[in-house]
Amino acid sequence: MKIDTYSAPSKNAVLLLGQLIEVARKEKKLTATEVAERAGISRPFLQRIENGDPKCNIGAFFEVATIVGVKLFDADETSLSKHIRQVEDKLTLLPKSIRKKQRKVDDDF
């Protein structure tokens, strides 16, 4: 029995990104082989990305999206860098790790 570990919103987001990648590749008249070679992946792996397989790594998705011109995060490089710095600043103010307080077991009957 196969257990589905991805939520519907996650699967839909990955599917949409894959479809956007496929449309952009075809609009630029790039073959799957050309894009796969430029991304350093196999053609079947590119097909999995275009089909929205959530088990493909996010780095490969993003690299292929960049190659075919799909804009990520609806931002240009300058605003994306600025946003990264803002998040890094916020992360420096937050704790490095989160630990739940352990409850002491009251076994005194």
C-alpha cells in the first residue's frame, strides 16, 4: 500500500510549476533534451518535473524554471536579493532551534 505524503496544495503547486515550465519551454521552442542538458539532468527527469512530480528535488525544479524563463517568486533578481537579506535579518533575531519543554512525569500516587 502506497501512502500519499503530499497535501493537495503542495501537489497542486508542484503541478502548476511543472506546467508553467513546459509551456515556457515550448514557447521558446526548446526541446526537452536541450533543457535537460543545460540543467544537467536526464530527459526523463525533466519529464517528471513537467508532469509535476513532487518527489523531484526543488533545486532541479528551480534550475529548469530559470533556464526556460519562468519567474520565481514574482520578483526580479534585485528584489529577490533584498528579500533574502530581510529574511536573513529576521532569522538572526529568532532562536537557532526550537525545543518543546519536557513535562516532568508525576508518578507520585
